[in-house]
Amino acid sequence: MPTTARWSALTIVSTPAARRPRPVAPKAPTPCESSTNSTAFSNWRFLYTRGNPNTAILGISDRDVRHRINAAASYRQSLGYGTAVTASVFYNVQSGRPYTTTFSNDMNGDLQDNDILFVPANPSDVIVTGGTWDELNAYIEGDSSMKDHRGLIPERNMGRAPWTNGLDFRLAFDLPVKARNNFQITVDVSNFLNMLNKDWGVVRYPNFNEVSPIRFDGVDAATGKMIYNLTPMKAATFKKFENDDPRSRYQAQLGVRFRF
Ligand SMILES: [Ca+2]
């Protein structure tokens, strides 16, 4: 019985370092907009800023997909008398959505919750309330948007949500009816990995490309240091990433096709 196996070329998409947006010094701002909002006001107020929202700085896009790898394969097995079965898979793995760590409230006095968080380098940089320096330090060390930016206000979107991956599966049965006619029954399962294990194929993302673990409680009059309140990150409802439920579930469909 004839057998056909087809393996597509592996596709890898990666943005070379030389083409990635580079940080621009605040003294030479380059107007640049990147937002998921639908109105001009929202696009201004939710563009995360290092100080002045009217001088937007060139940065990584909210929609940046840094790395992506695709692979596809199919296998066809004749079952005799014109019948055949074909199994196909498509696999995609890609880097997570970028995000910015901001204060949970307005820090710079423009009445907008759009302020990128200064990352303290050591316990003497800020006053911690609602928790301890060790808790704050552990959070910074575990956060991709902050751990490499000690003592700085990072560029926006320096963090990354977890990588995502998904595998789509298709099974097709070809049944001859008569000459030049063909009857096909298909079974498609998208996010097939999630059907095998509920923890596989899960997509997690930062809501509006933002995570806000710390509340700004002003400046201490005696020391001039900023007061970091850890209440938001210690709240039972706090989570860095949302689950994208529709994309995280497996879905299946049964199809019938008649060719004539
Ligand atoms: Ca603000």
C-alpha cells in the first residue's frame, strides 16, 4: 500500500539584535506610540512613561513577537480500495507578550496610572511598607522587566510573559464513492496538547501589557525617599498574568466533505 509522508520546512522567525528597538536617552526623545487602545485620549494616557507622557520614547511595541518557530508535517496511509487516512500536525511556539511594570496608581501627578516603576538597587533606595524589603527584592529578582534594571526606570515593555506553544491536529479519511467522486470525513483538534494535559497549551498574558505590583505612597519628608507599598502584590487577587481561556482550551470539530 502506498504511503506518503510529508514534512514541511521548519520555520524560525527571530528578530536579530541589530533590528530591535534600542533604548533612547531621555534627553533625545523620539516620539513613538504603541498602545492597544481605541481612542486618542486612551492612547495618550495608557502609554507607559518614565516621567513625561508628552514626550513618548522609542520602545518595544506592545505587539512585538520576538521569536516564533513553526513546524508542520503530514502522513498519508492508503487503506486499499481507494480509501486512505491522512494525519497532519501544525506546531507553533513563540515568545510571550511584552509588558511593563508600573505603579498601581498615579506617581508623577498627571492623574493617569501610567508610570513605569523605578527599580530600587538596594534597601536604602526606597522605604517599603505593607511588606518587607526581602519580599520586594524577591519579586524584582523573579521579574523579567526589572531584574536587569536595578537603579533605573526601565524602558517600557522590557518584560516578557511566558512562552506559548500549541499543536493543531487533523485526521482525514478519504472514501471513494465512484469515479472522480470522493467523500471525506475530518476530525480537527486545535490545541491538541491541552487535550492530553490541562496544563499544556495554556496561554498566559499581561493584561494591557502592564503589571502593577506596587502602590506609590508619596515621598518621605524626612529622607526624601519614595514609599513603596507592597499591598497590591500581596493581595489575594493579584496575578501577573491572565489566562487566555479561549486560546488555552482544546477545541474539536467534525467535518464532512463531498468532492464531485
Ligand atoms: Ca501618572
